Amino acid sequence: MDQALQLLVDGLVEGGRIALVAVGFSLIYSVTRTLHLAHGAILTVAAYLVWWVTAKLGGGLAGGFAVAAIAVVLLGVAHNDLLYRRIREASPGGFMIVVASLATGIIIQNLAGIVFGFDTKDVRTATIGQATAGLRFGPVVLPATNLITLAVTLAVFAVLGWLLMRTRTGKQMRAVQDNPQLARVVGIRTPRVYAVTFAIGSLVSMPAAFFIGLNGGLNTTIGFDAMLLALIVVFAGGIGSLMGTLLASFAVGVLQTMSLLVIDSRWQDTVTFSVLLLLVTLRPRGLLGKLA
Amino acid sequence: MRQALVRLLGKWLVSAAIATAPVTSHAAGELTVGALFGMTGPSASYGDQQSKGVDIAFAEINGAGGAGGTILKLKIEDHGGVALKGVLALNKLASVDKVPFVFTSFTNIISATASIGTRDKIVMLNGGGTAPTLAGLSPYLFSNVPLENYHIRNEATYANKKLGRKTLGILYVNDALGTADSKTMEQTWKDLGGQVVATQAAATDATDFTGQLTQIWAKKPDAIYIAAGGQQVATALNQKTELGITSQILGTSFWTIPEVLHSAKGASEGVIFSTQQWDPARPSSADAKKFVEAFQAKYGTQPLGNSAAYYAGAHILGDVITALNQAKKPITGPNIREELLHHGTFQTIFGPLNFAPDGTSSMPLTLMTVKNDAFVPVANQ
């Protein structure tokens, strides 16, 4: 029982990391219908900047996150304004956007390697110091970094939910998501909404790569690797559903760790992806269906 | 006219054949050899250390006039720890650079490229891949480091008999090396009368081992053997500490890397692993001392075991080329292979070394631990 509880908590933390990557991607896709695969590479740049400012420039974690925030917003908006907008106008349908997004993602990933080096960076020691025993809650041990990951995940979803439901910008984003033509007719400037969506989508996912790097080291591919699971989670949770994305992320995380109770760990991914396949087959719209 | 044309064509074909044959792949008095190192990715620190070891050795050999007059040059190709990249890299070294010899590393790379070396008669000298499955993999593959089965027996015997640990958990990365190491450790531990209570695998690119460690810790084993390398070792050790796991940690021979000391600072204290005898703080011979001093002068740090292994390998190559030059034999893959097998004892900084017909070698081993953020022989604690 203790073991199952520990695995459950470990799974929730893993789910939190997946959710952080997925939330920005989900927002961007649901509002702009852009399969922004470069999202993962942009997050990787964010993690490198946090590491670089903290470890190399001595600017502290806050300074690192501030620089990273500016960078991801600029990169996200630049992708939309300089690349996707032109492709949308010239070639409606979306496939060329996927190709372009994949290409810029790989370019960014390689540029990050050239600038920062291709070796794995030790984010943990450089930013928060050496590992210490986790906090004990009864039979469950929860490292402080995992607790922070969970807290940040829930905070990001809460703030984004509030933004979408309660603010003028959020309402405009939802209007564009529901019907871009009608939104234009009623005076909503869709290009501006697209730009804002890319900025917010990039910003809310910014901590994701940092937490992944904190857990297992930072290298150029971590963002892209994380995108694979995030992509599946977004569709399994239901396009446009924040809650669906969060639930699907936690479900995948918990499934991955809890499956260890009954199967050999070598079959972990097989089980996870089989369940996801079953879900999207039986319920093609995903767990939940609409934005927030 | 026709005969003249045929003669001309014949001469051209002979010239072309000579120009493309490995035997003339180097200018007179100069030999370019290849290296398949992981210079990028999660295991980049291995390639960095390995190339530095070769670099120091080549500087010494060339500074003394070359190996029997032949100046040695190194062409590094990056495999990034990925088998497919390793295959492309060795194909390039074989077909473009036409090298007769490569330094190679990583079990998965060696396993994937061994057939290319055999096909193109390129000698592959391994100073870093240690899976027991590498023995006899290719007639052109030689390992100047002991394979992991020797290390596993060394550390398992110490943990079981000397420390009295009887139950063992195993965490391994599900690749060629991790799988082979896991099986070897399981059998060895059972042979020693111990019990393996839990075995967990992790994906090759895993960055989270908490689930597997939780499962292992549920059985409260006396010791946990972690068959992983690079940043993954540091991650697993840090997560072990965060989960409050207190079992004795046993590692692999390739743990003499900065990640274990720095990325797993604190979490690696007290781990035990077996490696070839190498203690840069106490060099065991004049040659070893010379290497440590040269390395420190050039790179500002002490050489770890990985650098030392490739330094030793580069000097073995130097001895072989010298012998071939003295015997006035052409420097080809087959001749290098013959010389490695029949040279007799090579004097290395680890001690005397002989190659067995299956390409393996044995040498004195030592048990290492981490104390106060430094690698220390267990006996010197």
C-alpha cells in the first residue's frame, strides 16, 4: 500500500512535468489551429537561459527566469508573425506549418547546442544545489523539487483558467477558437489574438524544460522528447480543454509509475501508449472537449 | 595504339587501386587513425576525457620523433552515444579517410560497428565499452580495459563477503550494456549465495528513476546495483537520496566521470565500484606519474580512469606501429591485428597487459568509492 501511494505521488509529479509542456501547446493549437512543434525546442532554449544566467552570469534563478520569459515570448511571437502567418496565407491546410515548425524546432535545437554546448548541463547543482532527503508525509517521500513542480503546474493551470474565463483577452481567445470568422465580424483583431496566444502559450510552458532539466540534466533534445508525450496528452485530453490536458497528463504520469506494480518496467511505455491508443479510439474527442 | 591504351588503362587502374587501398591511406611518415567518441549528448563527458587521453599520448609519441618515425594523427568522429551515428562515422572513416585503426567506445556503438571493422579490416581498440558480450565480437576488436564481468565479480564479492550484504536490487538502463551487466550481476550475486530481490529497467533516455527506485526500495535490499552511465548515474543517485534510500550502492567500472562527483554531489558519497587500478593522486609508476603531470599541465585537472585508459591504448598503438616499422611491414589493419596478438606484453600505466585471442585483456582491478567529493580507492579510505 505504501509503495502504491509513493508511486501514485511520483506519477502525479511526472504528470505535472508533462502538463506544463502540454498546456502551452494545447492553448496555441486550440486557438490558432497551429501544430506548433517548435514549442519543445523553444522551451529547451528557456531552460538553457535559466541555467546560463544562474550558473554562468550569477544572475540568480529570478534573473534566469526573467531572461527566459522574454526569450520564449519573442520566439513564440516571431514564429507566428514571421513564419506561420505567411504560410497560413499562402498554403491553408496546415501541413506546411507542421513541416516549417519541425524545421525551425530542429534548427533552434542545434543552435542551442552550438551556443551552449552539446554536453549535458547539470542544472540541479548550478541552480538549487545538491540533492537532499525529501519531505516525508507519512509513508510518502516527496522531494522539495517535486513539490515545487506540482505547485507550479497547478498554479499555471489556475492562472490560465482565470485568464481565459475572466479577462477580456481570454474571452477574445475563446471567441477566435470557436469561430475565427465570426470573431473578425464582431471586431476582434484575430492577428493580435494569435500573437497574444503564442506569447501566453510559450510563457506558461516556460518552467517545463527547467523542471525536466532539474530532474535529469539539460541537453538539447529534452524539449523535443517531452513534446511527444505532450502532443498525445493534448489530443487524449480533448482539444481545447485545459482540464482535459491536465487530467490526461496526470493519468499518463500515474499510469507510467503505477504500472510498475504489475508489469516489468521494460513494458512501461507499451502499457502507457496502449491505454492512450484505446482512449483515442473509443473516445476520439478525448477525455473532455472544450476550452476550459 | 590499342595496346598503348590498354597499358595506360592498366597503369591507371593499378595507381587507382594503390591510391584507394588502406595500406597507403597515410603519407609516408604520417599515419591518421580514427576515433569513435561520444562528443555530444548525455555522455559527452566520456568523449571529452577519452580524446584528452589520446591527445596527451600522441603528443608524447610525436614529440619523441613518432612511432618508429611515423607521426600519429587523430581524426575524431562523434557518435553521440547513438548506434546509427556510430555506423555512419565508421563508414566515413573507412571509405573517406581509409584509416586502418580506430579507437572506439561504448558497448552499443561497438556492437553496431564491429561488422564494419571486420569487413574493412580496421582494428578497433576499445578502452571504454565494457559489456561481457564484447569478447570475441570481431577478430579486429581489442579491449584494453577489463570487461564488466571481471568488475562485477570484484565488487559483488566485496559487498557480499566483506560487507555482508546479502540481498540485492538491480536498476539498469535497458540498452546493450545495461542488459548484459544486469544479467551478469544477477548470476554472480546468486553464485555468491546472495539473493536478488528486485530488478528494474529504465529506458535508454530515462531522466526519472523514482518509480523504479521506489519499487526496489519496497524490498529493502542491502545493496542496489545501478548499471547506468553519464548523467543518468547522477540522476539516479540524486533521486535515491531524495527518496531516502539507504542501501549500499554498487556501480560500474565507467563511473569515474565528473557527473558522479559534481552532478551527484553528496548523493554519490560511499558508492562502491570496481575499475582498473588508477589513482591519479598516487601514480603507481614513473610513466603514470608522467601522464598525470602532463594532463594536469595541459587541462588543469587530474586525469580520470577514462582518460588513462585511452592514453594507455594510444601508447599500445604507438608500440605496435613502432614494431611494424622496425619489421618494415606496411601499416595495415591485418598487420596491426597480428602485432597486437603476437607482440607479447604491453607495458601500460595500469601495469602489464596481454591480449587474449578473443581480443579481451585482463589487468589488476581496484575498488573505488567516493569520499569528500573525490574518487578514493576503498583500501585508502
